[in-house]
Amino acid sequence: MLLTKFSIEQKYHRSSFMRERYGISDPTLYRYTKSGKIPKPKFINGQRIWTDEDVELADSNLISH
């Protein structure tokens, strides 16, 4: 029996992507994160990082408001 490992590649987005996507400044990105409109980022090597799932959730939160 051959077992195969499946690798699901996760895409990450930096704060510059989030600011450009929503047309907001860095302080607004911080406020939206604090208020829950945008999910809290993960930190990788000191960089704020959001996953595709985080972006989808932010899209739904910001479109409904």
C-alpha cells in the first residue's frame, strides 16, 4: 500500500496587500483588526501575515458593514 502525503499550500498576505485591497492606511488596518472587522494576523519573522481564509472573512465583514 502506497501512502501519499498531500501538501496543501497556504498562501499568506502581508499588511501591504491588506491595505491596498481595502484602500486603508496602516492605522486603520490596526483599528479594523482590533475591532474584529479583519482577523488578527499571525506573525512570521516579525511580519504581520493573513491567510486566504482571513482575507475571505475580512471581505465578508467589510462588505456587510
